[in-house]
Amino acid sequence: MLSDDYLTLIKADSLNKTQAPKADSPKSWQLKAAYLNRLPVARIKSDKRRLAIEPLIKKHIVFGGTFTSAFAVKSINNTPVLQNTYAQGRSLGWQGPETGEMFSYGPALTGLEYDGTTYAYDGNGRLVGRGTGNGLMASTFDNGILRNGLLQNQSLSVRVSKGSNYFPKRWNIGLKAGKGTEGTIIQDNENSSGNIAANFDATMNKLNIAGGYAAFQSRFTNENRGGFLNRVYQNSLLTPVTFDNKQGDLLSPDVQRRYGINSDNPHFLLTDNGHFSKTLQQTGNISTKLKINKLTLGASSTLEETELRSDESIKVGTAFFGSGFPLTREKNDRRFMLDGYADLDISYGSWKYKSNAKFAYTRTEARTNIGYQPVNSAYRYERSVNEFVWSYQTNYNGNKISAALNVANKGYSSSTFTKGDYFLPGIGGFLKLNNLLGYRGWPVKIAANYNEFYTEPSPATSYAAYASTQLTPENAFKFMPITEASGFAQLQPVKNAEFTSKIEIDNGYLFQFTGSFFVRNTKNEVLPVTEGEDIVLKNLADVRSNGFELEFTQRTRYWSNFRLIQTLSFYKWTNKVKRIAPGYANTPIAGFSTINKALVEGQPVGVLVGNSYVKDQSGHTIIGDDGYPLADASPSVIGNPIPDFTLKLSQTVSLKQRLALNLDWEYKKGGDIWNGTRALLDYYGRSEGSAEQRNTTGYVFEGLTTTGQVNTIPVSFYNPNLPLTEAKWLRYGPGGVATDYIEKGDAIRLRNISVTYTLPVKKIAQRVRFTAYAKNIIIWTAYKGVDPDQLMYDQANAQGLDFFNLPSTKTFGVNISLQF
């Protein structure tokens, strides 16, 4: 209500920017707009019968950022235990490198001394029997090539934004840059990296625009794509204890100094090899979003490009490559994605009901080029994908019950599939009971979803490592991954049908319990096979996967200065091959020709397949006439690398939001691993086990003879008076009998422990955060090799295979973060 008296009273007020109407008073006025949140008022205007109050908008620019510096030290975890008792040679006699001898079944070092003569392989001279030389006892040499690693990283991020008290953010610009260096755990191996990034977003009325650019560059001294670093590690472990690799890696400019004809000096491999691996990854994106009442329209485009160039040449004089093997590899991956969507919120008369309808379209263009020189081989892959999705979701939110129902359909077509599909339905929803136990603090939520969708391997995926399945373990030094897949086209669609369900109880304060389950059926899974000298992708198998997870979280109350949050989770999953394409039963998917992960119908994907001992129908081992078990030439399933279950415990304790302690534990039960490292160390006499047992005599293997009688034939594991091939560790060949080297991967580990202290700073910065941490510092495992989680040749699908896998590391680090 306005009156002359009122206008007279406020005439001197600075807020009175209007002139009183001349019409009769009092009169009623209608507000054009009302502003909440107690914003300051800029002015008041009258227009006919409406009163407009305009807020005082204070614009501001906010500047901030974060600087982080990190330093870490890495040390080695478990490594294979080697013997330091017996010399290079056999039959009780020392045999030097010039003889080409590869074995360490020679005499004990306590019975040897040097003769002091000039000898190219050892500055101390040759080894002779004790009492026949110069009296200088034989030395043991440490040929390890591992060291402590050092890691340093620095990064700076800056952000600038403009906004106001009425519009929190009009635009925002962010910049980030960082660099890092790493001295790895392998000598003469350095890595470096750098990154830059910029992003922006701006809001103009109902339109929002955002975009960004990021680049990451790295340089490695040695690329391990072909297992080069594993080769270095293998040679260091197999070197006899009486040979010192550090005394030099060359006898002459063209002749390598090494312990045996089919071996390499690790320092020869690492020094002046011309290797490098450079990677540049760039990503750019831009997106727009327009909101018109309840309709939101959006579009975005993303361009990703990765350029890789590496030199993986093998030096002249390397074992199995006397003339060397020059090799450079270039790989370019380019991916462009364009998508758009329309999203409509639908409201009804009641606030309890709400719906949403959405339609989205995505177009993806992918291209990969790979070239090898000087072998002059080139591969080019291209793929275009169209995806359509529409969905409709209805929500109900009541006092006692909340619920939602979502129905959807997808369409998928690809240039590398023989056909597309425009009916891939999905349905899901949830039911939430807000007061199941009598009050709202104990809600129970039950959810379930069913979806059908297509998957296919990315053209950027390299299948060159599959070449190892054509080699035996003893010929692994010949591994050269220079053959890629012949193409990705003319494949049948890989169709997945997945059901997931979940139950959740969360009172929001003290605890939360979640149980989830999934089952997925996959048809026409794509995997590589070898045809002649080519690697070809085929639709090989139908697979059924299932699993479940239980998670329980306990918390203290939020308002306490002392906070404790603990989360315990239990996870179990498995899969089974339901069908294999005719002619491809037992096809290997990783590993070697004699021991590998394979497709076996009725078994999990990637079960371990290798040789075992001959057994009768009752399971008794058959013993040969020489007293040793008979090896079965036919491979069979000997292990499953999938763990029985995984148990994790995460604990966080905080005090006054300043000091926090975090611990992450993990227990992994089961999961078979083939310890091929131990197999070759046994074969060449470098393992601790071969040294401890080589004097065993009169041993009787349990089993039945070929005539069905209980075996009573005593054997000696190593008799110097017999050919070396009669010894326990050589009679079955370099890889031995695969079942002898299947071990359990059970492990308890402390994944992470960290202490963080946050210090508020008013003058220089907003806060400074100090974090000290240690990762992977405790591993309790019965496995006799390195960490059971390590992968053979760093291949993604090689879990369960250990063939001179590089050891894992403990990491001790400090991070300092300054926020300003």
C-alpha cells in the first residue's frame, strides 16, 4: 500500500528512486518480481499498478589455485630366492663362459679358488680346484639390476571466475601444468612426463558453453611392449653366481661378454641401445547446453589423438639375434565423438510425481594407424559407430515410499559389424521404503535393472603380444611383437544382456549396508587367433559372468571432533564359457604354446592349460621304469587364475578436520598362478630349491608303476656321474611339468597408509595440506614368486602367468599441497 504520508517519510531515503503517483491514495500495487536471500536493493520503480524492486548486483572476480609438489621413493618387494652355493658347470667340474655352458650344476664354491691367470671373463682368473690355484677363494657375485626408484612431480593449477552475488558464476577459466621425472627400479631406465590443460565455461542467460584442451607427453627410456625389461631381468637372475656381469659387457667392439652362448649381459642390453618411447596425447572438447523452461538441449564434440613413436631395436650380438634387429614403431590413434541430446522434465499437479524423457544420439569416428620399420609393415583400422538412446523415467517421492521406473531402448550400428540392431531394450527402477523400521532414519532401497547392449574391441587395441602363444617358454627370447591384427571388420555383433540388482540400507549417520548382484550373458565374444603368420579376430565364444558384492560402512556422528569411518567389502565373481565356435576349442588367449590361458568350454575364460602327470582312472600317478612320474603329453586344465573372493577394509580416522589417518587393507583368496620363473630357475640350477634338493638320494615318488604295483623305486635328484638330462629338473624339459609350478595367489596386503595434516593459512594461502604415505608396504603371501598381482610382459590379460615378471614396489612418499 502506498500513501502520501508514507512517501513523505521515505523521501530522503536513498532507496527511494521513484516519484509518487498522482492518483488517489491509498492504492494497491503488484510486485513485478520478488528477490529472496536478503539481497541488497538497488532501486525501486513503479510502472502503472506494479512495483519493481531491483536487486543490487555486485560483480566480482575470483582468483585461486593449487600448487602441489610430490616426492616418493620406491623399493623392491619380493624377488625369487636364488642359490649362491654352486658354480657354473656340471658333473662336479667348473665350466667357464667360453664353453657356452648355461647351467649352474657345477661344484660347490667352497671347493674352488682362482688361478690368477689372465682371463677375459674374470679379472681374478679361472676357477680351479681348491689347493691348485693362488689361494684366492671363489667369489659370489650379485648380478641384480634392480635399485631403489625415485619419483618427483610438481603441478600448478590456476582458476579465474567472474560472478556476482545474484549470479554465482558467469564464466570460469582454468589452467593446469605439471611435470614429473622417475628413476625406475631398473638400472639405466628413466621416465619423464609433462602435461598442460586449459578449460572454460560460461553462462549467458539460459545458454551454457564449456570447452577444454589437455595434452600429456611422456618419454620412457625403454618400451616394455615386447618384454624387453623382462628379458633384462631374466638374464640377471639366470647368471651363475660365479660370473660377474659388472666386470664389463664387451670382450671386443663386436663381441658381447656374457656367461653363456644363449644368454645376454643385462648391462649390454641396457647400455647404448638407442631405445626410446615417446607418447603425446591430446584431447579437445566443446559443449553447449540450452535450457528452455523444462526442456534442455545439449550438444558436444570431443577429439582425442595419441601419437606414439618408439625404438625397440635389438643390438647386434644379442642372443638369438646375432645380426641384431632394427625396429621402430609408430602408432597414431584418432577418435572424434559428436553427440546431442534433448532432455524434458515433466511435472504433474502434485510435487510427488515427476517424469523425464530423453533422447540422445552419438556419432563416433575412430582411426588407428600402425607402422613398423624397416620391416615396412603397416596397419590401418577405421570404425564409424552410430548410437541412439531414448529413455523415459517416472519418479514418485512420498513420505513413506519413493519409487522410480525407467524404460529405454538403444540402437547401435558399426562399420566393423556385419549388421546393427535398433532394438536393445532396457528396464529398471527402484523402490525405497523410508520408514520400514518405524521412522524415517532407516530407509531401505531395492533396485533392479535389465539392459541389452553391444560391445566391440577398440581399434586402438594392439594384439601383437598374442605372438607369444606361438613360442615355448625356453624360446621366449625370440618374442618379437611386430604382427598386428589383420583387421576389425566383418565381425558379428557382441551382444550383452545384463541384469543387476541392489539393496541398500542407509540411515545417513551411523552405518550403510549395500548388497549388489549381477549376471551378464555375452554372445559372440571377439578374441584373436593365429592363421598362418597372421593374427585374426574371430567371434569365438559365448560367456556367462556373474558376481556379487557386500559392503558395510560404519561412521561416527558428523558433529563429533573425532570421526571414524570404516568400510568392509566382500567381492566375488566368476564366468563360464558356454559355447566355443567349431574348431577353436582350447584356443589360447595369452601365454605360451605349452602353457597358456585358454578357452575351454564349461570352464572360466582364461583357465590355465598345460601338461601334467599321467594318472589312472582312480587318480593315481603313474611311475615309469626309472622311478620318475610319467608326464602327459596332452595338455589339460591345471588352474583357474580368478580369485575365490576379495575382502577389503578401508579405515579413516580424523581429528578436528585437521589430522586424518587412512588405511586400506586387502585380502585376496585363491587364484592359481603358473610360476614359470621358478620353472626356468630350477631347470638351469639357479633356484634355491634346486640347490637344497640336488643332493637328495633314495627318494620314492608316490604312485603306481605301469604294471599297477605300488612304486618302490628310489631315485637321486642329481647324480653327477649321470648325464645332466637325467636330473629331476631337466628330464621334463625347460618348462618342466606345468602342474609342478601351479601355486596359489592368496595374499594379504596393506595397500595404502597415509597421514594428512591440513593447516589453514590466512595471509598467504587458504590452506596447506601435508600428506605422508606408504603404498604396498606389507604383503603376506605363500606365493614363491614376485607379487602375484604382477602381469607377464605387462599384458592386460596375462593375470595368472609369471614368467620373469618384474617385482612390485613399496612406495614411500610425501605430498605438499598449497591452495591459494
